Amino acid sequence: MILLLESGLKNDTVPETFLLKHTVSGHQFPVRFVKIVPLQSWGSTFNFSIWHVGLRGCDDWTVVQKCINWYTTYREREAIRLCLKHFRQHNYTEAFESLEKRTRVTLEDPRLTQLHKLLVDEGDFDACEELIGQAAQEGLFQQYISQQEYKPQWTPIIPCPGGAASSRQRPGMRGGHQMCIDTNTQTIYLFGGWDGMQDLSDLWSYHIPSQEWTCITRDTQAEGGPSARSCHKMCLDPERRQIFTLGRYLDSVLRVPENLKSDFYMYDIENNKWTQVTEDTASLGGPRLIFDHQMVMDVEKRIIYVFGGRVLTPSRWEGCVGGLGLDELRSSPYTPSEAIFSGLYAYHVSTNTWTKLREDCSGNSSGPQDIKSRIGHSMLFHSGSRQLFILAGQRNKEYLTDFFMYNIDTDTVSFISDGTRKDSSSVPAAGFTQKATIDPHLNEIHVLSGLSKDKDKRDENVRNSFWVYDISQNKWSCIYRNEQTGESYWSKMQHVEPCPRFAHQLVYDDTKKVHYLFGGNPGKASLPKMRLDDFWSLRLCRPSTQQLLHTCVLLIRKHRFSELARDNSVLALKYLQTKLHSAVDHTDPQQVLEFQALATTLFQPHEDLALSHTHSLSEDEDSSSSPCSTDLGWQHSTRSQLFDQLTQFFPEHMTQPRGNLVWMD
């Protein structure tokens, strides 16, 4: 059977539509029966649910017959390839050659056939290493690399204590600040925030190559720029070297009509000059004074998009998550009915005009093209597909987990997930102030957790996790999660990884593939005024082509040593001390231990050596994919297993079938 779909249903009576897998190798295949298997229920009443399932597709016999003919040929070809693989693994040379000649079916790419000949038939290990090296140079390992999970590598960025006085300057502790990055000049800009006592109005730049902070100004307002603020937003135009900032949070005592104007500023980096674009964006058809919104820029069209945020009015309000501690949030006199949320706006820089694209909608009356405004969410712009990606956030007391796209050219909304399906373990947790970045080249979205809502415990918590969303595959992957909350643990880890936090800032260099994190609120109830000033870089690492090549060479040389150890212990020892020693990464403790253990095999009987080597080759793969060494010559058996290990690094369309003709339990 073929897996057509793995998904979930909402816990309601609204009909849902799912797209089933319907192609193999780019061709449509016929389906006669569909089996539905429930894997998880919403509750005890699930057994009494009544389903109506309808299938939509093409039943035109002329189309279906073509699919049947192609699929029959495809299955026959795959069956022949499985036979060829089985015959070659078991050294049935005559049967292999006869079937291949009669059917003219190709088992694999000619380069892999050559590798099998050099490795299994001739034992020319030097030629094998050369062929593997050529494959690496041709980029044949890239598909395998792209399928591997990332591993996070955090590095604290600490100013050099011996540098000049100016180089020792750095921004102070804060949360609710803003950062943006100019990848062309490798410069990060930081503005404002809340230090636990007051809003800040300082503007900083950080030059990545020189690792040096520069305070551009201590008070932007004194130089014609914005006043001190937090919970605002910034975006950057790298081509014209301009920074735009909008929004802020005001304490309730300051919310008088003259202070509730939505001022909008632009900073000219080249000329070090601030310009007030408008005193009040609402007067030009833009948003009212808002905080905890999101703002991104379409640099090509020179259009800024602003979505969500809470509108400030002279009424009582819940505190800004960047400015207040968790205890202040809980004890706030705010009532949800007072909340007013801002919609989706577009600002055209060249004409200085605003357009309202979407009003905020209520949850009960929303339609398929309506979007629910919120705070503490994430919004990203994909320059290639020209889509806005919006996810998570909070609306009143509701923590949101929906994830949708807005096409800026067609003015349409498409939901990736509405947040109601029972798949919480495979998507980021509900919450707000999580930070997200996008890599349009890799087609990925990255999410660093913030303050999340534990639905079981019914309280807020701050824990570290990092998620990657593959846009093409529509798949989330959690590449890092740390559930530790104890102070003693994080005290020991303060130079290894950043402690959990919210109201921090994260920017991404999509050319160097590096994230930068600064500051935030650690969410300590005992220290509600505490803010952070640590600075980190994060690299998402996958195995490199060179590392995979090194792995292949090491596998080949370990096998060559095992064959020498069976025939000539003296030559084997010399090979161990020279060729094999040079292939080991002596900074890797595991490789060093395995290398040291190889010397003991020189003193084992041949029978024990054969068993131990066969086990070492098979421990990382399905045993059913390997021929049984008791029925075949040890040499052919172990070389075939090594060949299977090496081919896993090649694209699947080049290799022999992954499955086997005979499956053994």
C-alpha cells in the first residue's frame, strides 16, 4: 500500500478537504480502495462519531487506463530491479547478467555500478576513494545533506576586554527593543527598549566582521528622531540604507489624546539623519498608535506591511510584554472587552500613502479571507513567492497557533494550519513573542520560542526550543528543545547557550546563514524588573560535503583494515598506523575510541573478527537489507554491506531500490 496522507481533523462538524498523494515519479497512479486508519482521538466520544467521506478525482476511463498501464509497467520494472539487487547481493552473477540483458532494466546510475565493481568485485579501495571524491565534487551529496536535521550551535559574542574604549561599549540590559540587519554591510542596528525602569531612546550599530558596537546616539529624540520607546517595530531598506520605525507602548498615566498620535520615522543611515515621515499615520489612513504589532518591507516595490498590534486608547490596558514582568501581567486590571486590535495595512514609501488591506475580524464571524488580529505574533515576507507568512500570537486571553499566508499581489489569504488540529507535538507551542526569521533561498522559516502557554498546566512558561518550517515540504521540525528551568543549571550553561526568555530580538543573515540574539526578559517572578544584555550568534549546522567525504573514506579504510587483519597482521598494523590513522578525526572522542578498539581485532580469531566486522557494518542500517553472511563468502558479504552504506549518501534516483526482495523478521 502507498501512504496517501497523514493529517488530522478539527474537533467540529465543518467539512474539510485534503489533497491526497496521487503521483509516483511524476506520474499519476490509479487508486481503487482507500483505507483510513484513526491514530489519535479528541476524546472518549470519538467512538460514537459519524463520518461522511467523499473522494474526488478523475474516473474517465481513457485517463485511468493510461495510468493503469503506466503503473503496471512501473511496478514490473521495480520488481525486476529488486530481483537484480537480490541476485547481485547474493553473488548470483549468471542470474543477474541474464535478467539484466533480457529485460534491459537499469539497476542504478552507471557511476554506482562502477563503484560496485571497484569495491565488491575487484577490491580496489584506492579507486573507490577517488570515485567517491569525484561524486562529492559534482555535488551528488547535496540532496542527502538537505534531508539531514539541523544541529544548533550557539556562540556567545563577548567584547574583547583588551580593545579600545569605544570597542568596549555595548547596549545595556533591555527587553521590547528592536533590531534589524543590513547583510550588505554586515551591520546590525538596535534601537530602544525597556530596561526594567524606563523606556530607552539609544541607537546602536554592531559591525559583525570587527565585532564592534558603536553608539550612534544616546537620545534619538534630541536629534530629531523618535522619543524613547519599547514594543515598537523597525524594518530596513538595504538598497537605500533607510530604517523605518513605527509604534510604541505608553503607560496608562501618559495616555492622553495629545500623546496618542502614531508618529512614523525614517532614519537615513548614510547621512545619520532622522526624518519624521508623519506625525500621525491614522490621519493618512494608516494605523492608530499601536504596540506589539509586526512590520516587514517589500524592498523591490518599496511597500511596508504592518499587521496586528493593540491600539492604545485612554482606557485601562494590559501591560506590554516587553516592558512588564510576568507578575505585572497577571495582576493587571485590564479587561479583554476593552481591547482594540489593528488590521493589515500597506504603506507606499514612494507616494507616502497608506492602504488598509484587512480589517480586524472577530473569531465568530470570520470568513475564509478574513484574518484575526493579534499581538506578539510573527510576520515574515518571502521575496520570492511574494507572500506574507503570519503565525502564532495572542488575542485577549486566547493563545493562537494558526499559521497562514497572505499573497500581496492577489490579496488572498491561504491557511497552512488553523491551529485546531490535534498535532501540538509537531508544531511550535501556542504563545507570543516567539521570534521568527525567513530564508527565501532555502525556503525555510525559523522560529525561536518565547513565552508559551501550557494548556495542561494552565500557566505561562518560558522554555527554549527552535523550530524549522520547510515551506516546500509543509513540514515543521523541532531541531532543539531544552526543558530546563532551574537557575543552577542555567548558571552553569551561561556561556554555552542562552537562557529561556521572551521580549528578546532575533535577526538573521541569510547570506552567511547566522542568527543574532540580543537581550530580553528571563521571566523571573522574583525579579520582575530584570532584563538581559547578552549577545549570541546561532548557526544551524548540517554535515558538510567534506565531512561526508571524510565519513566515506573512513568507512572504506576501516573495511580495508579488516580484510588485511584476516590475512596479514603485520600489514594490517602498518595500515592502521598510517592510512587509517590519517582518516580519523582525532578531535572526535567517539572516532578515537573506535580507532583504538580496532587494534584489538588483530588478536582475534578469524571467526570472531568476521562476526564483529559484520556487526559494525550493520548496526546503523536495517538488517533485512543485508545478505546473510553465513551463506556467502565473508568478503563479498561485508563489501556488499559497505556498498549499501556508501550509496545512502547519493540521490535516491541514482541508487538501487531501498527495499528488498525478501524481508525477514
